[in-house]
Amino acid sequence: MHATHEVFNQALPRSGNNLFDDNTALRDALRFNAPGLDTAELRQLGATLAEPGMQTHARLANVHTPELHTFDRFGRREDRVEFHPSYHALMGLAAQSRLHGTPWAGAANDHVRRAAAFMLFTELEPSVLCPISMTYAVTPALRANPALAAQWGPLLTSRRYDARFIDGLRKTGVTMGMGMTEKQGGSDVRANTSQAAPDGADEWGRRFSITGHKWFLSAPMSDAFLVLANSPGGLSCFFMPRLLPGGSVNAIRIQRLKDKLGNKANASSEVEFDGATAWLVGDEGRGVPQILEMGSMTRLDCALGTSGLMRQALTLALAHTAQRAAFGKKLVEQPLMKNVLVDLALESEAATALALRLARTLDHPHDAHEGLMRRVLTPVAKFWICKRGSHFGQEAMECLGGNGYVEEGGEGVMARIYREMPVNSIWEGAGNIMGLDLLRALRKGGSEGSVAEALDAELGAARGAHPALDRARDALLARVDAATAEADARRLAQDVALAVQGALLAQHAPGFVLDAFCASRLGGDWGQTFGTLAAASADFDAINARALPQSEGN
């Protein structure tokens, strides 16, 4: 056989780099939000995530997707989902890295630490983090049932991952999920029809028998779920274990696994409850406020996850363009390509800044200002960062051309990122829900003050940093004080996000980043797509050098 050509001018895959050391924007945001945080654990995680073996686990977990086994070979109903061993390896690393329930133990800055680790892990593989995120969200909710919290709490914070299909109380560590959405209601959980009938009481409190369904139940092999159902006292929250005490399988019938666009390593399912046993968590009839509280945690993770995906997509684009040549130059040296990369770098750094700022609010639960900022920034960050994600992923993919579009047995990481982006925008409430939540936050007063006052204080820390930021702040506060029409809620969420991102960059990013961000996002010196920065208002080389991973020359 004759060789017809020599392969050259192809970018080599990246390996062996440290994701934490490579991410200057993340490290600067951490110093601002948690100045006393010891980052040694994050640095070790950054190295582990970049190991070739872990990259292989990420690929295999997405190629060999979960399989549903409804019955065993003897005809007995088992409703079991089988995962590839690489999935379990990734779950083990996530639990060991304290991405689930551990921040609720109350260690200083632990929510910010966990947020940074969550973003780093997302660069490796995001879909296995679904059960991890839900475990994080439900851990504090169990406090409403002290008996359950006493027995299950230590297992939810355990750094050991236990994949065995046995009674949760016999395991060394557990994960939990949430079951809220039904066919007819979607985000409108008040339309749920699942019924919970009283079934006595025991050491875990009031017991119920639940009959109904859930249209989306992600991670159905979790050890337990918090679910919504209608009890005699109204829509209530219930703890439903996968296996009952003693080891018998609860009546949770998995109908099928969802065939999704992305999020392939994670199993999402449709289930029927055929008299499934569950225990009341909190007061009867208070299910909606409880699910909203849990939803605020998972919405944080949507913003964190998209920020991590942005960083990974940017890194892949930078690595490719630094190696690939066209028209006599490296792609990264071409003026138009440099404009695109710089614009992506600005978006990535701003997303990181906003997501970590939101995480910081959880580290200060008794601070009135932080409570108000959490109320407003949760829908804002979830809306804006996740909306930008899909556009970001498409533009980063274009930097790689056809190579970015190819899956190639899971080797095409950019394609995997692009397919993953929409889930964070849809999950836990799509854009309209976030806009409505923002309006509710603005209209809800309290003894701690108003959201408008909190925003004024938050943005005031950057007063005078840039004229465009000052103008945006003044205009925004006037709009927040006025009654905002529901149809304008998305635009308001966008403008709050951009103003807060600008204020944060003013406090922990170099001046050349702030200037380019404000000139484009706030000053009108920007087009409708990435790569339309005005060359006169952005230091392309400085911004590119800041975003470029150390191993690529930073």
C-alpha cells in the first residue's frame, strides 16, 4: 500500500495539564470571594482531572450509556439501571472531592470551594454531576425531618461512593435525587396529580403510600428521592427510598430511560409510583416552598456547570488555534480569530465571576445582604450564563472547524460540550421561569431590606471603575425601583447579570479585562455575535495571554 499523504498541521490533544493552575480567572475570583481558602485540594483535583485515565473514563461513560433492566432473568421486577464502570469511577472521584453534601457541615468558605471544584470537574465530565448536584441540594432539606437527617445525613456527606444496590442505611455513602416534574405540568408543579395516602407512622415519622408518576426522574438509581405529591393537607414533600429498610425494592417502576440530546452518561427516566412508600419531610402542604429552596441550589449548579463548560470549550479552542496554521500564520495570530478568542475569554471570565459570587452567598447564611443577593442572583445567573452557553459552545466549535463537529467514538470533546450546553438552561426552570423568579425577588420585601438596596450596595463597590459601568448601574437601579412588566423580565435579568459581572471584574480582574468587557457588553461597542469586539477598545494580546493555559505558553 502506498502512502498518499503525510498527516501534518493537525492539533494534538491536550493532556497532563493542571486545570486549576491553567485557569487564572478562576484563581483570581477565588481570592476575591474566599481570601482565606486553602487551594491545595483544588490544585490536586485540577491535576487529577487532566490525567489521561480520567479523560478515558469520561469518554467511555458517554459512549457506553446506561441500560435499563426492568426484569431479572427469572421474571422478577427489579427496575435496575446498569452503568459502565467508568461512570462509577467518575462518581467516586466526585464524592471524594466533596462535591455533594459536605459543604453543609459548615466549614468556612466551603460552598465557594465546592463551587470551584464543581466547575473544574465539569471540564472533565458534566453529566455524572446530576446526582451529585441533587445530593447537594437535598441535604439541608432533610433537616425538616430530624429522624431521617440523623440517619441519612452522615451518608450524604460521606466521601465514599457505594454503587451497591442495597438498603441505603447499609452503605458507606449514598446519593439522592428529586422527583418533581409530571407530564401535564412541567414547571407548574401545582398541576401535579400524584397522590399520597396516609399509611401510619414509625421512627421516621408519618408514612405515606404514593401513587402517580414523574415525567423526569434523573439518576433513578440514587438511593432515595425527595418527591412532590398531593396529600390530604396539600402538595407536600416526601422522602422515598429506592430500597426500603430491610432491603425490599420500593414500588418505583422505571418505565423507560430518556433518549436525550446530551447528558449521556446520566440516566434520566420516566417512573410510575405504584403505592411506593415514602415519609413526610417538613409540614404537610408546604411542598412548593421546599422545592423552591432545593431548586435554588441546583440552579446554582446550572450556572457553575455552564461556566465550567465554557472554560473547557475556550481551552480547546485556544489549544487548537495555537497549533493549527492557515494562510501562512497560526490561527491564533489571525486578527479575526483573535477577536473571537478574546470575546470568548471575556464571556468565560465574566461567567466564572458571577457564578462564584452566587456561591459565596451560601457561605454567609446569616448575612442579610448575602441573603438578598442570593435571592436575586440565583435566577439571574441561571438565566444569563446558561443562555450564553449554547452560543458560546457553537462559536468555540467553529474555531475547530469540522474537527470540532466530529464525535469520533467520544473523542470529540467539543461536540460533547455543545450537546451538553442546553440542559443547564432547561433543567430546573427555563428562561421564562427565571425571569418570573427575578420579578418575585424584586417585589418581595422583608425586614432585611429590599433587593434594590442590596443591588445598589453591590454595584456601588465598583463606582468610578468605568464610565459605562456607572451609567449601566444608574439606569438599572431606576428600572429595579419601577414596576417591571412581566414581558420585560428577560431583558432585566440580562442587564442585572451584565452590571454585576462588570462590578465583579472591576474588583478582581485586570483593567484591560474590565475595559474590554464594559466597552462591549455595557458600552454598545459590540456586534450581535462573538468576535465583533472593536479593536480599539480591547487589548487582544493581553486578554488572550490571560486566558491561555500555562501549558500553552501563559
